[in-house]
Amino acid sequence: SYKEMARRLGLREEAVRKRIHRANQMLRRKLQNVWPGNAPGNAG
């Protein structure tokens, strides 16, 4: 859970959520370069 990750990392839960969100955005962008139109989160 986010709460457990935050506790183990010594961060606030909100900081963990933001970091994971940013990491997902970065991964999505990188995947779009490799598989245009088929990256996770795309409808096509």
C-alpha cells in the first residue's frame, strides 16, 4: 500500500503517490516512442 511504502521510505503518503504517478507518466512516454499508439493507457 502507499501507506506502507511511505512508512518504509520515510516519506509522506502524498509524496509516494506523486512519485509513482510521475514514474507512470515517464514510462508511458517512453513506451509511446517504442510502440506508438499501443502504449498502455491509449485507446488505440
